[in-house]
Amino acid sequence: MTVFLPRTAVLTGGLAVAAALALSACGAAPDDKSTTANGKSAATATSAADFGGLDALVKAAKKEGTLHAIALPRDWANYGALIDGFKKKYGIKIEVENPDGSSQDEINAVTSRKGQDRAPDVLDLGSSFALSAAQQGLLAPYKVTAFADVPEGQKDAQGRWFNDYGGYISIGCDAKKVKECPKTFKDLLKPEYKGQVALNGNPTKSGSAFGGVYAASLANGGSFDDIQPGLDFFAKLKKNGNYTPVESTPATVEKGETPISIDWDYLNAGYADEFKSKGVDWTVTVPSDGKFSQYYSQAINKDAPHPAAARLWQEYLYSAEGQNLWLKGYARPALMTAMQTAGTLDKTAAAKLPAVSGTPSFPTEAQQAKAKTVLAQGWGKAVSG
């Protein structure tokens, strides 16, 4: 497994990305070539059975021949293996644009390219961003064959989005550059960490950074209903000089610019593997005072130019093969419990996951929406200056 790339853009760069997406939206609108089976259209199919069965879906997807994806770094949660596996299994080309993009960049691409052939077919979104996209009417309802095995509370009843893989917010640290690595959010306030603490993105745009602020809130008396203590924590980090606005990436870690990074445990665990050969002793700790677990969500663009391929991609991701490939990237797949019961889980990969005690809980749709509003209004003020 190789280095993970960030699924976020710098605050100023986000505007440039959005502009680039808009400028490149001038392709021809998707044609209406047949994607039907037994008189049914893939664009309106709400399940493989609704389309005439998985074989019919495979046939239609192969006829389309292409899948447009966005913001999928090959080394984020083992996406490279998933992309290669899908290509090998079905012979369908996957075009990934703007791999380092954020969840908001994905939504921007859907809205700015509506009706265009270059619109993304599928989306991988931070949970709160999936909720926003559904509320905007951008997503197609579709229930994969394994939909019933996705835990309640981790899927939209209509199938407009459903969780795919996730993990816990963790603290990654270069033990060769930091004398004593922090283990908790409280530790991060110590004066010896001046200028060293970073997030993987902007929490108003990035799912991982959003989770980082939520975890900080839980560590400082907040709750799923109250993310403000998380904002206050980062304001304090900024004031005492510990927070750096440099967004952590593999490159910034290697250069020593972000020796402490608050990020998902599966990304930090991937760093630990990769950096061993590069002289970086990257340690990973899930902070005991701020256990925040969250999943990313899959979704299909309602106006996907390749609707059959989009639906087949989802079926692949929620197969045992697809779920185990995420697991090999240190991410916890949504179907992990069901696969344990069925005996299809890769036990070797599961044993390598960062240790965490307790049962995770997740914020509701309303709680996430409220948190996003609070962040939109207060993040810039908290870390400015």
C-alpha cells in the first residue's frame, strides 16, 4: 500500500477548483443510448432486480463502457485496488477526476455539470455532505443487493446514500521529530507542540477535518448536539501557537511540516505502513477523550451520464470482495458485522485495525446539519489571525 493523498483542497484552492469544474462543463450532454432491460431504464432503476437482475445490469454497464468518478485518491482507504478490481472484473474504464478534491468539490461538480457528459456518475462523500446532497435533490435512489445488511442509521431509507467505510478520528505523530507523541486532545495543548498540530483539510469542506472538530468537541464537554467546544478548542490551539493552517498531506509529513496530524485512523495507519521505508516513525492513537467514529457514504448522481455503470460500481463496492478491499486499507467496511456472521470477512486484515474500545455511536442527520451550520459561521474566525 502506498501513501494516502488528501481528499481536500486548501481554503483558497477550493474556489479555483470550483471554477475549473465550471469551465470544463462545456461538453456535450449525455446521449440517450439504450440502457434498458425488459423495457426499464438504468437511470430510474432503484435496484438490480428492478432493472432485470444483476446480469442485465452488467450487460448495460459494459455497453456504456465508462464510469466517471471524482475525488478518489488511489491510496485513500485502498481505492486503487477497488478501481483496479472493478476494471478487471467488468472491463469498464474508470476515469477519476480531481482525486485530491473535497466532498464539497464533488457536489459542486454535480451541480455545475448537470446534463453534461463529464458529470460524475458516482460520489464518495463525508456523511454530512451526503445528507446535504440528498436534501438538494442531487442523488438517485438505489438499493444495492446487500442494502438490508447496511446497519440502520447508516443509510437513507430511499437509498439515496448509504455508508460504505469508516473509522475513528486519530492522532498521527512522527515519533522521530516529536519527543513525546500526544495521546489525547488535552495533550495537544501542551507548549512543546507549538506549530505542529494540523488537520487534513478545512472542516467546512472536508469530511475528515469535520470529524476532527467533532472529536475535539466530545473531548471538551461537547456533544453531537454541540460542536462549539470543538471550535473553541481549535481557537485555543491557534491562540497558543500549536495549530498550523498547513493541511496535512503525505508530502507535508515527510517534510516535517505537519508532524502531528488529526485524521482518520485508516489514513494514519496507512502512513505508518508506508513511511517505515522513508525514515518516518509514524505512530497512531485513537484519543481516549474524543472518540469520534464516522463513515463516508456512497451515492449516485441523479443525472449520471453512465447510470448502469454507476449502479454496478455500487454493487461491486458492497460485495464481499469490495468490502474486504476497504478493510485491507485499514477502513472498517459498513458490512463488517454481517460479513463476520456470514464468514466472508478477511480476518487477517481485520486483526490489523487500530485498537479501539467501546461501541461507536453516530450523530443524527439533524445534529450533523446543525454542526455544519455552526462550522460555516465560526471556523474562519476561530483559526484566523
